[in-house]
Amino acid sequence: MNADLVPLRAALLPGGTPAAAHAHLARTLARRAERAVVALAETGAIGPAAVPYLNRLSDHLFVLARSLNMGQDSQWEPGGND
């Protein structure tokens, strides 16, 4: 999916189509889970594959959201999106 997308030139604002907005929300939840798992991994209470898996999941959800927006992503502009 990423190969078909225009390279990023700026940060993106979450949203867009309803499906893309849901993918952005799922990415937020995956990132929150990743932070919790990192804390667990420091205690040794979780397997070593969990952190990279959640990281790749959040990456996939970001690319999915961009793909669902079909190139119509909202880019963040300093001082312009307030």
C-alpha cells in the first residue's frame, strides 16, 4: 500500500474519510497499547515480540488510513491549522 502513496512532505492531521478516521483511531489505540507493553517489557512480564508487533501494527494502520484517504490527507501547517 505504501508504494502507491505520495511520499510525505509534512505531518498529517488524522481524519479524512470515515474509514480513514477509524484507522487513525485504531492507530492511536495501538500506540497506547505499545506504551503499556513497553512498561511491561521492562519488568520482563511480556515476550520480546510484543513491542515490535504493536509498533508495526500502528505503522500499518497509518499507511492504511493514508490509502483510504486516496491522497486527500490533511497536512499540518504550522500556524495554519489552528
